[in-house]
Amino acid sequence: MTFQPGSPSPAEAAPQPETEAEAGAAVIVLRPETSPPVPPRTTSETTREPRQSGVAGELLRQLEVQRRLCTALEAIADALPDNLDTQHTLHVARLIGPTIRRAHAFEEQTVFPLLKAHFAARPELTTTLERLHFEHWEDESFAEELAEKLVDAVMRVATRRRDARPKARPAARFAAIGPAHAPSADGSRAQSDPLAEALGYMLRGFFEGLRRHIAFEEEHLVPLLATAGQGRVTP
């Protein structure tokens, strides 16, 4: 699944640099301070998403945005270490924090207070919401660290690809070295990358935990909101 923004910024719309030196400069350009737009839903996602209005409907929309983020992060983890799309990875890294904070703000400021007021006689619900609040705090901290690690990974990949690029050499000298030492066509090197392995483990820990959190809220909070009169199914 492609994780694309609704309206790319000028920096994102710019063509990718032709040299690795320019790629290093693009890293700075692609990290603006303003919050990025929420990625648009694809046709299949729009069809799959339940049509609900009110607070329940908005919660479902926020959960769907987080689910698409998980899909994008999983694709990055699968691409490590040799097939990383640096531009796409920078874009996703820029989205992680704002996406998570926006969803949590809606839940903490709208959903949780509404449920506490409507189901005041259910102390077990208060315990559940406190646990979800703690998970929000953990996820936001994790998201910030993960975004930084993704940017670091892009910088490492850009540097490695630049350094591995074949350099012009005199023909006689190159022949003397022998084909066994000649660089590969794409400049790649078949060797393990402990940092990439650690990042892959970190990515999977984040999106798998977030998916469990999403599934729980869909299964428990959305029906409660409907019971409280804050969501109705529309044709």
C-alpha cells in the first residue's frame, strides 16, 4: 500500500537529487516544522471503513489513519537493509509523530471524557481508559524515537551508497586489481547490518503494538460510543 500525502509540499514535489551529495541536502529540506497533511484514503480503504457519524465515526477515521501508518512502517521494515526507499522513508518518519499525537488528542479530549460521563457507574471502564492513556504516552515516546532512528537510517544508507559508487580509475590499474575486487553494478555489499536489524525489530515492535491498540479500541470503545448515542450507522 502506498502511503501518500493528500497535498505534497513543494519540498516533497521536487525531483529527487541525482547525486548522493544532493541527497544529503534533501534530508534537511524534507523535514519541515509544520505538521504534514493526513494521507488520503484509497478506494479500497474507503469501501472497507464503516460509515458512522458522530464521535464514533471520527474515532474510526482516526484509527484508520493509524492503521495505514502501520502498513507503511511494515513496508519499510520489509525493505531493510538493501531496498530502502530513502525519500519515502523520510516522508513516513515525518508523519509518525503528528499522526499519533492527533489521534491521541482526539481520544483524550473527546472520547474518554464522554465515556467517563456516560458510564460513570462502571468503574472497570475507568481502569480501561487509564490503561489506554498510559499506552498513548508510551506510543508517543516510542514514535519520537522511531522517527529519529528512521532519519538516521536514511543518512547512513545515503552515505553508504555514495561511498560504494564506483570511482573512475586508470584501465591498467583496474585490470591489475582483478575482477574479484571490482564493485558491483549497484554498489551494494552483501553483509549483515546490525543497525538495520535493530531498526527492523524496533519498527515491528511499534506497529504491532499499535495494531493491537487499534483493534482493542475498535472492539470496545466504538460500541460504547454507539450505546452512548455518539455514533449511528448511515447508509
